[in-house]
Amino acid sequence: MNTVDYDRALYYTHRSEWDNLVVLMVRTQDHILSKRIERFLHAYQFSRDYSVIERQLYGLLTYLEHAVSATSSGDDLIHGNPIMSV
């Protein structure tokens, strides 16, 4: 999987570019990323409880970290480096 979508999601979230995040949500091939973005934006727009927004943001950021680390580990195996980072 290409890490560009994950980098964009992190950038758009950091910069509060919600319109671009919606476009990324629709265009990405990663269905889990799309669902995480959807849940965060829904909480951000409609929830009055800050803990719900915080929990959804943390879930999105945790998934981004996991996806990037899993993708980069897979690239090491493909390119002949059998040592996986912990």
C-alpha cells in the first residue's frame, strides 16, 4: 500500500483542512482509513463532548501510525532487508 494517503491524512488533520480530508476519505483505496476519517469528522462536526472528538482523533492517529509502520516493514521485506523494525 502506498503511504501517500497516510501522509496526506496526517497533514490535513494537523492543518485542520477538513475539506481536503473529506476528499481523501472518498478517494482512498484503504477502507479502514476512510472509516476512521469519517468517524473523526462526524465527531468533530456533531459531538458536543470533547472526549468523543479526542477519542476519534486518537483512533485515527493510531491507525495512521500503525499503517505507516506496517507498510514500511513490508517494503523492507520486499527489497531484501529481512530485519523488521520493532
